[in-house]
Amino acid sequence: MPLRMSWFVGSRRKISPWLLGFLLGCAGWLINQFPVPFGWNTQFLFGNAIALVAIRSIGPAVGVMAVSIASAETILRWNHPWAWLIWTVEAIFLAVSEKRIPLIIADFLFWVALGIPLIVLTYGVLMGVGPDTLILTAQKQPTNGLINVILAELLYIGLSKARKICRLRQLPPLSLHAVISTVLVAFTLIPGFLILSAQAQMKNSSLNLEVREKLLKATNNVKTRFDEFIRDHLATTATLAKIIVELRIEERAISSLDPGAVRTPASDLNWGQLIPVRIDCLDEKQALEKLKQSLAQMNLGRQDFSIVNRGTYVDFVIPLRDESGQFCRVTHSVSKKVFERQILDWNPSTGITAILLNGKQKIALGKPAHSIDVLPIQNISGDEMVEVHQTKPMRFGLSLLAALDNTLWARAVDLRSGLAWRAVLIYSPKSEMGLLRSRQSQILTILLALTALSIIVALSIGYFISRSLKGSASRISNREIGSTYLPSAFREISEINKEIDEMERALRNTQQELKINQDHLNTFLSHAPLIVYRTKITGESRGDVSFISKSVSRMLGYSTEEAGEKEWWIRNLHSDDRNAVIASFSSVSPGTAIEHEYRFRAKAGNYFWLHDTFVTLKEYSGECIGIGFLFDITDRKDMHYQHLRAARMANLGEMATSMAHELNQPLNTIKIAAFNIKTRLEMGILDRESCEARVERIIRQTDRAANLISHMRIFGREPAAQAVPFQLIDAVQGALTLVEYQLDALGILVNIDIPPGFPSILGHLTLMEQVFVNLFVNIRDAVKYRSSASEADNLEIMLTASVKDAVIEIKVSDNAGGIRIDILDRVFEPFITTKQLGDGVGLGLSISYGIIGDMGGSIDASNVGDGACFTIKLPIAPKFPLNPPAAGK
Amino acid sequence: MDTVVELGEWLNLKKIKFVATNEPRHAMDVVMRNESIKMLVVDAYMSRMSGYSLVAAISSQMPTSRRLRFIIITGHPTEDDYEIAERLGVSAFLEKPLDLDALERVLRNNLMD
């Protein structure tokens, strides 16, 4: 799988959100390495923007962590933890309010309510930055924060688009308020920031230039003046020295032009004992002039001079060697004020301080606001302007901005060569910077005010649009028919509202139609003589009812709630039918229909016969449901049983004649035999042998009649409700018991060919007997009505049984002339008969048809050869019947 | 078979000459050959041929001069049976179980003239 922005967009591979947040935080840290300068050590950092994205896209806590990591960079950059602290608190605030209000507004509120007070507390109180810097910081930080939030929101929107393109899970959309306020604030802040940033850089460099110019001018000035001053004063000193030498003054002394000078030996020049000599020179100029003239002839190397800083005095020292070779020196002390006035002869308001350096010697001129001892100015080379800091700039706890307040610009210049003195001119651009910063902060104030205004405008636009949209939306969702909408200030929304109106009208019509249809359907469902239901499908079995039409209460007495109860259906199945029904409903599959007839207990406790048609459907969701229809077929079932009963009665009626005949046969014999005995008695010739023969015959014929009558009773019995397996041969023999004498009397042979071990049939033995009786009686009647004896000599019935493909096939054929062609197709219809009145009403075959049908088989009639052939097909009874007959039944 | 035996026993007791058979075709042969046979008593139901068919066959082949009486024994004579019997010129219907006194009366009445 190609790595496509996987960690950033959040790929399908699972990455821990915390790891993702950590990576985002590190990315923010990296970006924070490249700050955007805003002039005079002010920096904007935008790395937090990428970390802030995490709040929305990953999670609030992760977002806070990411921002915290990204902004930790400032601890090293700015030497204090306060920016990190404030930004982390900002992230927490945003994380908490992310769901409630647009982030940009939340951020604005944060800075107003928490951020600026925190800045005042940390920068102002704890770090002690100046008021200008504090004000600027209090404006810069919110601006930076707001821009970061804008960037984060824009990134988030971009990310959403990217995810949409990559077809990844969608991020939650931004609210209208958020988008409008972000965009508006972005249009206010970002250009303002860019202009200010560019301007600040410009102003910064122009200020640098200005200061450079100023320092350059000052250094040149100092150099010139120093040279002049030195020249003058050294000349004077030299003259003095010469005078001393010439005058051979015993005491080598230092002369001071300043009458109030206090002379002290310069300890650092160990050139011998210093003897102070005071030359009172009333007319200084005159004396100097004199000295100059005399000194003109002197040739004193400049290198012999030195200048010594001695507190409030500056000494000009000339070492001398007299003729005796003894060293002495002449020191000319000048008040530092004079020195200062001479060298720094410009307006002191310029703020430039000069420091003269020679080795360890330092002479500070002007009014330095800083302790010159700590200034790192020793190594400043000439002709270069450098920044010097009074304190170490990277000291922890000192903000860069505060450090800048104490930053000085310095420029060094070598003074007279040979003297090894250098001048370092120091200037603090604090006032200029202050001015520029206050301008910057004014503009930032305006920007922030505009931001506030933008937010208010955004809020109101957002409010109006969203109110209009929500109004429209609520009209859709509430389906308030005919509700009037608030007129919108936006044409588009008005148009939407019109569209909604039309939609609503169409919807209302559809709804009404739907309602009418629904009403109709409900009426159908609750009044139709059927129950419609829906069930769950659990596995492949029919589950509980999840819907049922109201007709259930009318038909079965259950409320729809009762019908929805667990196992309602299974519980109320008739115990005799339950296993078979459950078996047939336990392997349903979509698209198949199952039909079953079973008894079902109504609420009153009585049982109804129901015809259940059950269809399984697959829904769009892939879930399977079952839909079924229950018909009450109790009447039909009752009728069916009544029909069977009536048919049996009819059969009995039909058979009554043959029964009478059948019974008359033995009775006839008995009567004649009895009569014979009586006659012989009357005639007095009753012999034992004859009598025994007669009595034997009577007994035999009585047995025969009794046997017939007992079978008649079995035949007339109600069939058992439950189908049970039985043997075909039993049914055939039972039928023959009833009709065999009649058949025999007509000379009809019955050939039965049922192979041994023939499978059982599931059904009712007596009903099957009835089928055979009907067939045999029909053959009997066919024979009886034959008009001619010549039609057939050997009348016979063939009954053969075989099994083909698990189907039992029974053929009953005869050679009694066959079925009349014109009624062959209709033999199984009721009341079709060719028999004479009194022999039958034409129900026999129709009843047989019903019986075989109920057993799941079929019966067909055809003419084969010289007779009729009835073919019965029946399923083999299962080896293990579904309902084993109860013991004793 | 028992009936035929018992009936024969009774006819013997009544001294009435008779020929008994279970076979309709045999009966027909006997009747056609023996002009002396005055009366045919048949069961309406017999193997291979109904009593009516036998009567119809004999009366159609018999010379018109011959006076042969037919008596049909049946279990349950219907309207149709009577109609057919009348058409065939059957003298009497006797119901099962046979009333032998009635049979004797019918025999005497028909055989005396």
C-alpha cells in the first residue's frame, strides 16, 4: 500500500492519536524554528497553527499536548516559560470550548479574559519588562495567537477537502459562524500583520541606519576634538615640563591649570617620587603662550605622553629625564568636566555616551545610564557598529524584548595613534524604539479592534444566515404544513424557502396520498379475513413476530402486543401439530414460500385451523425477514371432515343394498336349513345325520353374517385424527371383507399382488379401505349392469402394488368393460354416476380422490384393455414418523 | 352352495323334481334340452351371468309354444327389477331370506295348471 499522507490525513492504518499528536507537536516545534521578525526582537511564531489542527481533527486532549510541545520551543528561544504557559492555557481553553463556539471567537475571548492578564502578570510583574514592551507584548501575543487559530482553521478545512478527495472518513464540518468569523478575521488580521511586519523590518533597518549615522558622526567628532584637546593640553604640559627643566627646579612637580585641583600621586605609574609643584599662574593664557613659545623648540616624543584617569580628574603625564639622567614627570591634571566639555561638545540630549579606553583604563564621558564596567566593550574593533548588552542577553527569565530595552549600540574609534587610546561611543535607541513601538502598538490596537469588529460582524452574519437556514431546516424537519417562514435578508435563502414551500406542497400531497393508502391498507388488514404478520429470521428458523395486523384480535382474540410476545406462535401451536410445523419452518431461505395447515390456540382456548403461507425476504440491509398470511380454514377443515363423514355415510348408504344382499345370503341358507329341519320334524323323518348337517350349516352361515357385521362396525367408525403408518395389504383385505361375497357371488376373482415387505403408508387405514371398497363396488356394479353374459367369461380384478422412486403405485384394474368415454375425465367429480337409482349417488370416487389427496398422493382413472384401471400413487411413510402415535392409541 | 344344497333338500322333501346347478350356462343347457322342465328358479345375482340375463337368453331361444315359468330370487327388488321382470315375463319375485311356504305356494300354483 503506497504511503499517501498516511500519518497526516489519518490513513486506514490505525495510528495512535497520541503518537499523531506528538508528531504534529514536533512539526510545530520545527516550524517555530523559523520565526517571522516583527522588528526589534519581536517575533511571530506560526508552528502552533499546525498543532492546533489536532484539537479539531484528533481530539482536544491530543491537541493540547501538540500545542504544548510546539510552543515549548519558546522556552529556549525567549528564555522564559511564560509564552509556553500562556499558549498551553490558550490551547486548553480552545479545546474546552471547541464544541461550543467557533475557535476564533473562543481565542479572542481567551486573550481578552485570560491571555492579556496572564501577560501582564508574567511579563510585567515576574519579568519586569517596561510598559512599552508590555503593551506591545500584550498586543503581539494575541495577534500571533489569533493568526495561528486562523491558520489552523484553514488547515482544517484543507484537511477535510483532502480527506474527501482521499475518500477517508469525513471530519465534522465547521459551523457557519466558525467559517465566517475565521474568514473575516483572517482578512483583517493577516494583511494587517503582513503590512506591519514589512513596515517594522523597514523601520528597524532605517533606525539602524540612523543610529549608525549618529554614532559615526559622533565618533568622528570625538576623534577630532580629542586630538585637538590632547594637542593643546600636551603642548601646555610639555611647556611646563620644559620650564621646569630649564629653570632647574629642584622639585619635579606637577602643575595644574586648575586652581582647585587636588594632586595625588598616580599609583599606576611608578616612575619615581612625585613632587607636587604649584605654579601659580594668574594669567593662564599668558602663561600658556609663554610656554608654547618655549616649548616650540623642544622635541618631545608623543609616545612619552600618557593620560591617566584619576577620578574626577584626567592627568596628562609627561615623563622627563634631566641632565643627571634622573627620571621625573610632569603631570597636568584637568578636571574631567573640562575634558568632557571639550570632547563631547554637543547636545547632551543626543544620549550618546563616550568611553575612552586604554588598556584597563576607562574614562566615561557623558552620562552613561549603565555601569560601564560590565559593558562588554573591550573587544569592539573600530569602524563597526555593534550591539552591546548590559546584561547577558540569553539569561533565563529575561525576555528578549526586555533585553532589547537594555541594548546599546556601540561604535569604537582609535584616537591618536601612539597613545593607544580608543573611544567607544554608546547610544541607546530606546526612545526611538519606544516611539516606533508605540506606533506599532497603536496599529495593532486598531487591528485587534477591527478583529473584534469582524467577529461581531461575522457573528451577526452567521446568526442571520444560520437562523434563516435553521428556520428553513426546521420547517422541513417539523413538517409544519403551511407554516410561514421568516423573510430572509438573503436572496438565496429566500429562494431556498420558496423551493421548500414547493417541496412541502408536493410532500403534503404525497403524505396525504400515503396516508390514504395507509388507511386503506390498515382497513384491509384489520378487516380482511386473514392475519398478516412479519417475523424475524433467526438463523434459518422463523423467529418471533415483529408485526401483526390488527385482525389477529378479531380472529384469534390476541392483542397485537400479546402476539408480539416471545414464542407466542410456538406456544399456541396444537401439541399434535407442533413438531411437524416447527420442522417445516426451521429451514427457511429467501425466496421460498412455505405453506402449512395447523391448529392454533385462540385466546379463548379453542383451536382454529390456520393455513399459514410464509415467505422469506431479504431486505436491502441484507437482513432476512419473514412475511406470512394466516387464513382461518377451520370451517373448511370442518367441512372437510363433515364431507368425509357425509361421504362415509353416503358410502354406507350405497353399500346398504349390497350389505343387505351380503347378509341375505347367509340368512337365506340359515332359513332354508331351519325350514328343512322343521319340515322333517313335521314329517317325522328327522334323522341325526341330516340334522347335524343342517345345524352345522346354520352355524357356519351365522358366523359369516357376524363377521360381516363386525367389519361393518369398524368401517363405520370415525377415522383417528392422527395419520399412522399401516400396511397396504390390511386395507385391501379389510375392503374385501366387506364386499367379497358380492364379488364372489358375481364370480369376480380378485387377484392381489403385493410383494412381501412392502413399505408402510402414512394415513388412515379405514379411509384407505373405503377407497378400495369404492373401487370394488364400482366394479361390482359394472358387472351387475352388464346386459350380456358373453362379454367376459373370466371376470377378475387385478390389484398390483409396486414402489418406484420412493412412490408407492397401486393399480386396480378389471375387465368389466371400462369407463364410459364421455365421463372418463369427470369420474372424480361428485355426483357423476352411471349407476341406477338406489345403487349410488356418485360420491364414491370423489371421496376416494379427497382421501388420496389428503394422504399426499394422487389417483387417476384410465381404460386399459377391456376394463378400467385406477392408479393410486402414495408417498412411502417415513421410517420414523414425525409424530409417533401415542401409546395405547 | 349351502343354499342350493338346502333348497334341494327341501324340494326332495316336497317331492318336487328338480335339477340344481351353480352354473347359469349349464342351467340353460338343461332347460333347453328338457321340455319337461316347467319352471326356472334363479337368483338375480350369479357368477358370470345375472338371473335376468339368463332368463332373457332362455326366453329368446325357447320356442314360443313352450310354457316355462320364471321365478327370480333377489335380496332387494327395486322398481327397475320389477320392470325388467315384467318385460321378461317373470312369474314371481321371491325375496331373500326365502319364505319356503311362499315358494311352495308359487310352485303349486304354477305347476298345477
